[in-house]
Amino acid sequence: MTEIADQFTEERSGEVTRISHWIDGQRVEGQSGRSGPVYNPALGAQTGEVDFASVEEVDAAVQAAKRAFESWRTVSLSRRTELFFRIRQLVHEHSEEIARFLTLEHGKVLSDAKGEVARGLEVIEFCCGIPELLKGEFSEQASTGIDVYSIRQPLGVVAGITPFNFPAMVPMWMWAPAIACGNAFVLKPSEKDPSASVFTAELLKEAGLPDGVFNVVHGDKVAVDAVLEHPDIAAVSFVGSTPIARYVYETATAHGKRVQALGGAKNHMIVLPDADIEMAADAAVSAGYGSAGERCMAVSMLVAVGGAADELVSAIQERLPKVKVGSGLEPDSEMGPLVTREHRDKVASYIDRGREEGATVVADGRETAPDGDGFYLGVSLLDDVRPEMDVYKDEIFGPVLGVTRVDTYDEAVRLVNENPYGNGVALFTRDGGVARQFQFDVKAGMVGVNVPIPVPVAYYSFGGWKSSLFGDLHVYGPEGIQFYTRGKVVTARWPDPATSKVDLGFPQTR
Ligand code: NAD
């Protein structure tokens, strides 16, 4: 176990650990005098205090990255590959420890936390193929004696700002391709669950990554604004809620940066009357309540078409009492607490709001939440939800699943297409023709056919449409490589001294 992991065991309960920045290959205690609490949501108790960076501290990280970039970009592709294989191995060996950090600070159950690390690891594995990914094009004899070729080069210092709900995987979506492409990276993780990022920094150092190539600064809006406005940061990747994603996009682009800013979601799962209802009910329960609904790809709205509704609602209702809610460290827990008390209370308030707006409360999670101080809420199900209700419109981001009933496929697709978000969507049907039409019709970035959470594998790219993404390029996969590099085209002539002569005309291609 590393130094940080060592301090960070559940037995330390009662004591509050200080969580510091990671700059230029070492832990750096914050000097700003500002910090924030980190909780163990299962205990409802504070376990950490995380330093909040000042503008000067963000600058120190950027300057370290800037210095490191100059030599990192010269490291050969074969050495980078070798290093990424070591990183892959270390993250794999320590995946259980990383998962524990997630469970202890985020609250998700350990099996889910391990799943998160595994999906992040896939992105690191993809980056082990960096020589192949950075290959350019070559055109011999584009004109007589002239060859043309393209190369992709890193941008310089790039930054990532990440949300609380995937404290390991989302940073991996960013730093792995950014660093593999030859950039130096500054991460501003969520202040709610920051420890996994510092632990990752230790692992990267142990793998042999040069100091300064990966830095972590913690904090709030002060740190984020310092990143967005910093003249030495070339690009910003952001994942979080839509209002902040829009703000990040507008501010960082106004400061001349390349930006990909992924926002919130309201993911619909459409169930047609011909669907396998048992399969759809299993999928709805796992995609609606997994990670306590705190996933940007969680299904939050079921759209039951025609005769599917009654059967679907009763199949889900049957399953709800079996969802075991408890501490993420308990092996039989299937759903943990929410991330903070405030967030739990906000999510719970939507149950009353739904009732007031005319929805039918089929299950009220407040009645089934475990006792104690943990930030728990049981599973909730709202039927007869209508599109004009707040419980339909808002991203609740908790274990509250809504059902809306429509008569036709066209109505269901219209609901999805008119929604301001466009992250994920799923269709449950046995009809291949309808599914094919759906993939053509639907306005969302990630589509599942009988798959409720269609997070793309690491060799495709992840991103939504509409208010779920500001910017052009999706994260990781081929678009991630494109985001973290810029193209250059070289036109070269090696003159034959026998035939060369001065030509002052405009370059011709024939
Ligand atoms: P958030 O927007 O509150 O925070 C995200 C990041 O922005 C954090 O690092 C936070 O410190 C920073 N931040 C918060 N308020 C800020 C402000 N006023 N100014 C500047 N920076 C600020 O999001 P969250 O609550 O941590 O995460 C949940 C949200 O993230 C949900 O909306 C979810 O849908 C979304 N999300 C989206 C995706 C996706 O891929 N589209 C993935 C995961 C999460």
C-alpha cells in the first residue's frame, strides 16, 4: 500500500485526513487558507479536508506542467508505450484500493467502484496503442519531386475538470489520452471525492512518468476560473452539470482554448409493447438505481409505449424490495448512499414534488432508507409522469425513476428529440426494423438497443448531443486523440541539383 492508501482506511473514522495538491511529482500542502470537507456518505461523517487552490497554486501546477512538457513531448513513442504498459499494470494491481477510495468518498458499492476502475483501465489500454493512433498520412510525389505528409503534435499544457460521480474513470478518460499524445496535464477533480486523483498521481510517478507531466490541484470556482483563464493552458476537458459545462465552454473559448465540455443528461429508455418485459424491467432497475442514480448515463425516465406500461410498472415494482441498500463496503449491498446530505435531501424532495404535480408515487425511497446518519435514500418510482412536470424536466441525479406513458413509437421518439439533453437513450424491442429506424431518428449521442447504458467501449468515443456537450469532439477513443493533438501538414522537396531552378510562381500541384 502506498502512503496515501495507508492513511486512508475506514478504521481511521473519527480522524479527518488532509488532502493536498500534487504538483511537480510531489504532494504540496495548500497555502490558500481555504479548504472543504470530504465525507464518508455511508457514515454521514467528515473524513477529509481538501485544500482549495488559489490562483497562484494553479499557476504553480501549470508552470510545472509547462516545464515538463518540453522534454515529455520529445520522448519516443516506443518509450511512451512502454510507460503506458507499466501504468496499466499498476492501475490494474491497485484497482481494489482505488475502488475503496471511491466507495469511501462517493458512496457507490465496491463492486460498482471496481467496475468504474475497469472501464477507466480500458481507456489506458487503448492508449498503449499510441504509436498506431498518432500515425500520419504520406503522399509520395504529390507534385514532381514533392512529397506531402501529415503529423499530429501535442497541444502543450492541457487541463481536466471532473465531476464527483466518477472520481477515477472520468479523469482517466482525459489524462490517459492527453499524456499519451505528449501533453502535460493539470487535473482539477471534484472537491467531493478527491483522494483517488492523488493516489493516481502516486501510481503514475511509480510507473516512471516524469515529474510535472501529471498534476492535481483541488478546489472550487477559484481554481476552475484560474484554469479557464490561464494563458499557458491550451485546452480544457470538462465533465459535469450543464450550467457549469456551458460556463466552462464560454469562458475557456473566450480565452482562446480548445474545449470539450460534457454536461448533464435526462436519459430515456423507451419500451415498446413487443419488448421482452422481464429483460426491460431488469435493465430499468439496474440502469435507474445503479450507483444510486448518480450516473450521467443512468436511465431516469422510462417511456412505456401502448400496452407495455402496466406490465412494465408491475415487473419493476416486484423487483424494488429486493434492491439491497447499504454501505458500499458491505458485500451484499447493491446501492449505496448519495454523495452528500444536501444532495440526498434535494433528490428526496422530488418525490413530494412529483406527487404535487400529479404523478403517482409507486415507491417512496424515504420509507425504505436504512437508519443512521448515512446519506441514504431508498429506491423511488414515479408513474404517470408528464413532460411538463419538474420531475420530468429536471436532472434529479438520484434513485428516482419516472415512468411516462405514451400511445405510439412516434410520440416516444418526439419526447426524446424535444428534450434539451441528448446524452444516452435506449430502446427495448424485438423488432430489428424499428430499432434500425430508431437509430436513424433519435437525437442523442449514445444509443442502446436492448442495452440500457450504452457507454461506448474505449476504442469509440463518448459524448452526447444538445445540452449534454458543448464543443465538437467527444472524449476518449479516436476523438480524444484528435482533441489532444493538432495537425500539421508538411510539403517537402529535396531538389535534384541537376534540375532545380528558382520558381517565383504560385505553388502548382501538377
Ligand atoms: P458540477 O457541475 O457541480 O461539478 C463539476 C466540476 O465543476 C467540479 O470539479 C466542480 O468543482 C466544478 N464546479 C462546480 N461548480 C462550479 C462553478 N460555479 N464554477 C466553476 N466550477 C464549478 O457536477 P457534479 O455535481 O460534480 O457532477 C454531476 C453532474 O455531472 C451531473 O449533471 C451529471 O450528469 C454530469 N456528468 C456528465 C457526464 C457526461 O459524460 N456527460 C459524466 C458524468 C457526470
